[in-house]
Amino acid sequence: MQQSKNHGFDLEDRTLNFAKNIRTLATQAKKKFEIIEDLKQLLRSSGSVAANYIEANESASKKDFVYRIKICRKEVKESRLWLTLLVLESKTLKENQNSLLKEARELELIFGAILRNST
């Protein structure tokens, strides 16, 4: 059930790149006490988007596929929350943060569309 191939792009790669780009941002951010937990949560949720999309593609049933896509959408929404809460001081990091927020929103819309088309 590789939804991504039907849509003309590889969503598995896109979710993996989202998680990688989050990790790059986290590596570059100053590890101030007030953002450490937000960064940890962001790292977990962004990785979960990619992992659950892989699971969705390997699902044995439509019910499991829909369940995993719902988790993807939930985790990408959570990633947006943690990204929004981060207070970054560098202009470059803020630009990267905005780019990642945009990507998270696009992924959320994609997963929503997949859910609408799968039910």
C-alpha cells in the first residue's frame, strides 16, 4: 500500500528528510535549559512521523494503514507545536524553523487527504 508512489512523490523520503532536518536544527540550537525538553519532544515526534509512515506502507490491512496514517498526522501536529514553542535566537535558525513549520503543515494536509481518500 504505498500511497506515496501514487501521488508522484516519495512520502517515505519526505518524512525521513523532515526528521533529519529537525535533527539538524536541534544540533545547531543552543542547548538552553528552557528549550531542552521541547527539543527532546520535537525529536521524538518528528521521528515518529517517519517511522509510522513506514509502518503504514507495510501494514497488512486497510484498518492498520488508516490507524498509522492517523498517528502520522497526530505526530506531525505535535511536531508543529514543539517547533512553535522553540525560542531560537539565530536568524538562520528562525528561517529553518519557519521552513520546518511549513513542511509540517504540508505533511499534515497530505496525511489528512490520505485519510479522506482511504475511508
